[in-house]
Amino acid sequence: MDAATVKALLQNHMPECEFRVQGEGANYDITAIGDVFEGLRPVKKQQLVYAALSDEIAEGSIHAVNIRTFTPEQWQQQA
């Protein structure tokens, strides 16, 4: 598994979001940006992203994931 494959899985599951994925092997850092995160509690935001990768996590293709989520407005403030 590589970062491009992980990004494709995420985009297929959540096409309304933009993803930045770094990492290799079974460990990835994921930044997710989308309006879908507006007003959600942190745990719910993480669950949305994990859901896109649940099969790969269950089978062991992905072992560790660090997820950061932002609304577009929050992302603009990061720049």
C-alpha cells in the first residue's frame, strides 16, 4: 500500500473532501479538508475518515493512521 492508494480510497469514500496523505508501508498521516466536518465532535470526524479505511485496517494493510481534520475555513487559517 502507498500514499496514493490510501488517498484514492479516501476520495472514493468521501468525494466531497480534499485529502493530503503522507506515509508508506502501513503508517500514514492524513489531512482531511471538507465542509462535512463542520460542527462535528473530534471523535465523529475521525470515525468518518476511519470508515473509508476500515477494510484495509482490518486486514492489516494499514496499521497506524494519524488523522487531522479541518473545515475549509479552518484550513485557510492554517496557511
